[in-house]
Amino acid sequence: NATISVNGNAQSFAPGTFTAIDFSGDAGSDTAFIFVNNGQAEQAVHNPGGLVLSGANYALTLFDAQTIVMFGNGTDIQTFRNSEENDVLYGFSDYALSSTAGLVTASFNYGQTRFEKSLGFDAAILVDSAGDDVFTAAQSLSTLVGANFAYDVVGFDQVYAFANNGGNDTANLNGSSLPDFGVFYMGFNLLDPVVGGLSE
């Protein structure tokens, strides 16, 4: 069943009752909590203040929400498309976070996450898990892959990766087609114009 609650007023619907849900926060400071627990692999596309969540038999479209909190089932896929401002997106082993211009999106327990750049000067911060993770940085794509999560960061101006949580982590840093400058010392690496950091 699907349950929709607005200001504490909840209503449940049987499967197949509807295939599309549109919700607009309009004015005010609105918060949306979304729980995905039907065992299917859903896909979510996040934009600042909104999202489109689609499954096998439904689609949820959300507009004008200042705060969005989502909970996946571990097999779900999501994409964050940032704003035209200078944004910073955060990726952890169990949740991802976007905060820009007063609009916040946090999503938990998603198996695959993709950060896509728009305009502005954008940075991504990736943090490892307690297991053995692999960070790979190149000019236009950086990835962080662990046992139960994976991040793709596409086209960002800066990408930082931190190995703070243990495990035997690996970093693969690849230069661009331009003259690159690399600095390597204990606990941290810097490769410009692509930035990748590992702190131990």
C-alpha cells in the first residue's frame, strides 16, 4: 500500500489505485519525507527543491519543497542535478546530501548515486566506508565504490575524497589532457585541475 500524509492527515491507497502523484509545496517552508520500502528498484532524479521518483507502476513528482528526506531500500538508483549556483554535494557510504540556496535534500540507503554538474563552480565531497573502497579520479568523471554503495561524479570542478573510516582503500588518480601538477605526501594527495584528497 501507499500512504500519503499531509500535516498529520494520513490516507492509504491500495496498489494500482493511482500511477502518478504530483505534489507542490507552493509557499511556506515545506518538508517532504519519502519512504521507499516495497522491495523494487526505484529511480529518483533530484533537482533543487524537487524530485521525480519512478517505480514499476508509479511516478511521484515533487515541486517547491525546501527540505526533502528520502529513504531507499539499498538497491535504488538516484541522480542529483545541481543548481546554477556554486554548489557542494556530499556523498557518504549510507547517505547523500545536497544543500543550495536554502534547499536541502538528504537521501539514505541508496545503492547507486550520480552527481551531475549544471552551471556555477561545483564541488563534490566523498567519504569512504569502514570497508575497502576504491576512489578513481579523472578529468570529467570521478567514482567512489564500496561494498554496498557507488558514486559517479560527472563534470564537477572539484572532487574531494576522504579515507577516514578504516579499511584498505585505493585511490587511482588520472591526469587530464592539459599539463597537470601533482603533489603527493603522507595522508593527502592533490592533483590539479582534478582534485582528489585522501586523509588517513
